[in-house]
Amino acid sequence: MYAYLTGKLVYKEPALAVLDVGGVGYEVRIPLASYSALALHQTCTLHTFLHIKEDAHTLYGFLEPEDKRVFLLLISISGVGPGTAMMVLSSLSAAEVKTAIAREDLRTIQGIKGIGLKTAQRIILELRDKVKREDLIDAATGKPQAPLITSAVQAEALNALVIMGIPRPQAEKSIAAIVKKHGAELSLEDLIKQALKG
């Protein structure tokens, strides 16, 4: 419902931020890593997810779209709620979570407070195919690859393509190839059109 909120940060604590957006204060749950990165009385953007239950509507917010993506992957797993997903993202970065899943590193996942053996196994089992090993680790060097998406326009194009049903890894590679061929100055519309042609 709310893709993101942009406003002035008027209050923060380790798991909570209040964002003033046009005179309305939005209370947003944040991972611990976002707490230190957010500056009071500065304008910021939080990529948000609204979790609706019978007794509460709770907004969760992330500084980076990739953090939100990993959060959504985690809560798609039976038995992993938003609180547990936030605990994961407060303990590890999105990249570290994906690397642990891709490497089937049970010890790292299970080492997070509140994650038992069965939940850790379920996270790895259900997400290892979604988190593509080749997108994280260069097989020849064992080092993380450079990100394929390097600008806000490219990220917007990627999100649009994923919404249209194109698998994320395929969309990322397509955008990277188009940028390499045509340059990084393409408009959002042109970038999406070129990706849909290929």
C-alpha cells in the first residue's frame, strides 16, 4: 500500500522512527542498522511495508530497497513474522543474509536471536532457489560481484520489470546489458522499453 515515505525524521530510537510527511507523523519500525544511519531533523526516504493484522496496522521501513526485498522474502516463509525478519536484518545486512542463504550457512542464520534450528533450516530451504548463488558469488574468485544495478533509474526499471512478471535475475542482467550498450543516460521509459524488446 505504501511503497515509500519521504519526510523529515522527527524522532528515532533503535527500532523505531517517526517521519513527518506533510504534517502527518508516521511511526515506522526500522532495523537496528537504519537507526545509526538516520539523522534527526533531516529529510530521508524509507521504503515501507504495511503489515495488517486484526488488532494493528504496522509500518516497517528500510533505507535501502534491497533491505525491504530481503524482509519480504523472509516473511513469505511460514513461521517467520515481521518481528523475526526485523531481528534478522538488525543482526545482518541484506547482503550477508543472502550470502548465508546462498552458501546454506546454517550456523550464521541460527546464530540470530530468536531463530531456532528448524526456522533456520526452513529459511535456507525455501529461499536458496530465490537467492541465486551466481548473483552473489563469482565462481572463479569467490568474491562478491559488483552490483548490476547502479542508479535509481535502473532500480525503478528493475522494479517495474519484476512487477510485470520478469524474473529478477533476468531483469537485472537485461538492464545491465542495455546500459553497457546504450550508456547510463537512458530515461526510465526507454530503459524499460529496451528491456521488454530483449
